[in-house]
Amino acid sequence: MPVSTEPRSTTWTFVEGEWISGNPPLIGPTSHAMWLGSTVFDGARWFDGISPDLDLHCQRVNRSAINMGMKPTMTPEEIEALALDGVKKFDGKTAIYIKPMYWAEHGSPMSVVAADPDSTRFALCLFEAPMHTAKPGSLTVSPFRRPNPEVAMTGAKTGSLYPNSGRAIIEAQSRGFDNALMRDMNGNVAETASSNVFLVKDGVVMTPVANGTFLAGITRSRVIGLLRAAGHEVRECTLTVEDFKKADEIFTSGNYSKIVPINKLDDQSFQEGPVARKALELYMDWARSGKKAAA
């Protein structure tokens, strides 16, 4: 039986001037993206009639394309307007994931390994994806590490980085955990396999300092700013696994699920803490206010 290529939820994609439903065939076996991995994307959310920080996500996908050696073909403002137009194609009952994407169709004339920037293509894909905000999760320390900028394209949100995160999640789930706590090559905590991570100790909020080994997310930055504005001390610093095990609470931040409290790290249990609840409250209050202040 051939594998079905139908999307698993209602999906619309804008490509080459038109909206297409379902999963349009866009990449062939000779496409650079298919066999040499030149893909970048970003992810914003629409829910309850709002799309927090959509403008910043549209800006970042263009930066990712440039960092991957491609040439953006859309302005961030054009991408944002298209996304809001695409939202109208849905019934508004389910949260939507907004995914602008670039990829290279051909390799460089001088070396097929490198992307030809003049062959850059764009698509904007929107699909229904329910929110799992505030649903507690568990973590285990992964045996796999986040790469340094010298050995991987960590300056872009690129699909080529995600197989490493995928194997970390598979390994963690094989041991009964939801996600993996990943370290950098120096042994310090970087993030989980799919989100940024925070700890709280004696009232102080701490998160791994952005050192180029992980994507310091837009939601992470937003949460830091909101907590500080609310009077919380927030530190970006070098943190070890032991720091997390000694924490009073742990939570993650990310665009897909916003704030997720952690109730277990390996054999240690945690209660959902007041700072995680406050972070989610502050975020949702800000999102529904309609403000576009810089993160």
C-alpha cells in the first residue's frame, strides 16, 4: 500500500500566487531541498482570534533563509498579510499553526552541495493544530547533544537540525518520558528537544543563556520580558543538569504550546509552580491586549 500524503488536519498552502488545499506536491527528487536539506521555516500561532508575534516570526524566517545562503522572495509584511488572509479559510474553532517556508530548488553552479540563492522558493502553509498549553510534561536528560555553531547551521530555523531533536524525543519516550532535556557540547543545559526551558529557584527565574547552540525563541524572549515587567528577577545564565534537579519548579516555553509546566525530571517529581502559571497568565493577557511591543 502506498503511503498516504494527505495532511492529518485541514490544511491550506499558498504557493506561486494561489491557495491550494491539502498537501500540494512541491519538491521533486532533483530538488536541492529534497536531497541536500536546504529548508528553513518558522512557526506562528493563531487562536481565539489572535496571532501573537506573527510579525516577528515572519521576520525571522527571512533571516533564516539568508543564513542558509538563500534569497528571501517575500517581505515579512507580505508574509504576515498572507497569513492573516489564509486564516479566513478556516472555521475559527481550532487553533492554527502558521508555517512560512523557504527552500532551494537547485544547487549552486559552482558546487551542487551549496544552495543556489536564485532558485529560492517560498510557501506558506497553515494547518489546524490544537493547543496543549499548560498540560504538564516530563523530561529526561538526553544522551544526545545540541551542536555548536561551528558544526551545524544553528543560526537558522532549519529542518536539517530537527532529526537530532527527533531522535532525542524517540529515545526519551522509549523510557517513558514526554521530552528530552538536551545539553550543549560543553555539558550545560541548552533546551529541551522542542522548546526553551526555564527553572525557578528561591523565586529567581533562570534560563540557559543564548550561546548559539539552540534557538533562543520568540516566545522565550516574550516570557522573559513579561516576567521582568511584572517584577520577577530573570537571569539568562549557564545552567547544569544539577541546577535543574535542585529547582523549585521547571517550565518550558515555545510557540507551539506556549507554557508547559514540567512535573518530572528523570526520577525527581515537581509540582506545577506559581511562576509557570503566572508566565502563562501574563503571556495570554499580553496576547489578547493586541499590543505589538518589541520582544
